[in-house]
Amino acid sequence: MLFKTSIFKAYLSRTLNMLCFPNAKINLGLNVIEKRPDGFHNIETVFYPIPLCDALEIAENDSPEQYEFSSSGIPIDIDSSQNIVVKAFELIKSNLEIPSTAIHLHKNIPFGAGLGGGSADAAYMIKMLNDFYKLGLSFQQMEEFAIQIGSDCPFFIKNQPVFAEGKGEIFSPIHLDLSGYHIVLIKPDIHVSTPEAYSGISPKKPQKSLKELIRLPLNDWKDNIINDFEESIFPNHSELKNLKDELYESGAIYAAMSGSGSSMFGIFKEEARMSASWKKHFIWTGKL
């Protein structure tokens, strides 16, 4: 595989390895319902997987260390021991007997984008270890491990559209198929911290649940499905509001911010007309 040989040359001599492609997700709507006694917030949202992917490989390793970690792609500026992929590995190793493992992560999903890239990497690490070492974990058991890493991490175990409640970790399956639609995703160089995102939020229960609204025809989403964080974030980051407007001007059926930002996406019936101004940002297009 050309992709594999160009990125993972260090592992070509190994006899056994496994390669997968952890994918991102977008939030279709997000309502902040109430503040919890523990300081977190209850929300409702719809997670939908998209084919913007990282690459993750594990291989047999003869090192005396528990693991060897390396990365490429978007720079990761934290110590490897703090990487969420390594944390997922160590969580499994602390509960089950697995040997030393070489790990390589090629990062393509941008950080701080509301796309769940880190959570996807961790969830896929759990799934890969389960398959590679034949651990025999069920989906439920893998989800129980994943929730220890992050609220949205269990979503990527089954990786299917869900209605999410609670802190974003209580899932209900939904029938939603956007196959054939095109997506444009834009991530400007804007960082929105979680405290900033919640600072302008007034939690409230919507008149109609997103679980009902998501059943509307896609053409009706624009006037009915919202992301509460846009109201608190757009006043401080007008460029995000401008990008949303530009996505609609380019023909998007529905456009929104994903999660608490700062990526904006548009869903199109046909391949989108690309604005020259978008090219200064991280931009990705694909087919759902």
C-alpha cells in the first residue's frame, strides 16, 4: 500500500502489524440543556461520522518498553505519555495481558476543531488491540473502556449515527443516512476553549427535542436545527459566522459549527463551489 509505505517505513520489516483509519465526526445540532451538580452540562446532539481520517498502526515489538510511540502529519506538541492513544493503550494493558507494542499515529484531523479526532484515535486503539491480540472484548466492554478516556470516545466504537445525551456519552441509535451528499469542512486558525464556549451559554430545554428535529427533511434543518455554542462564540469570533454565511452562499443545504468549534461545515447536494478565501484555512471536502 503506497500510503502505508510512505508513512510507516519503520515498520515494514515487522512480521505482524495492523493499520486503520480513525475518522472524525460532526455534530448535527447541539442544545445545552442544563448545568449539572458536578459542574458539567447536560446536552443533546447528534454525532455523525465523516470520512476525514487519521491513520493509526500498531505492530509487534521486541522492545523491553511497554510501547514505542511515533507520529507524523500535524505536529503533536505534548509528551508521548500524555497522548490519548498511549492512554488508551495503557488502559487496556493495565486490565489485560498484552505484549510490548509499536504505535504510529499519522495526524490529519485538526486539533481543537470539535471533530473528535483525539477520541477517535483512542477508540480505534482499543478496537485494534482487541482485534490484533484477540482479546475477545464485546462492543459493550470496549465502550466501557472508552468512556474512561472521554465522553464522546465510546461513539467511535460502533461509529454509527447516534442521538447523544447527558455529557454526550448516553447514546440512542437513530436512522439517519446522508450518503451521497457532499461536505465542506473549514477549520480556521482560531482556538475556542471550553470555558469560553460555555461562558455565554444560558442552558435551556428546547421546545422540541433534536431527536425529533433530525427527522425533518434536510432542507428544513437550516431553520430548525441549531448549535447553541454559535450564539456564545460568534460574537467573539466573527470570522466563524462569516464562514457559515459563505457556506450558505456557496449552496450549502445546511451549515453549522461542529461541537464547541472551531470548525465549520456545510452539507451540499452537489460538489461545492469553493471560495478562494477558504484556502488560507484548513479545508477538507468529501462525500458522505
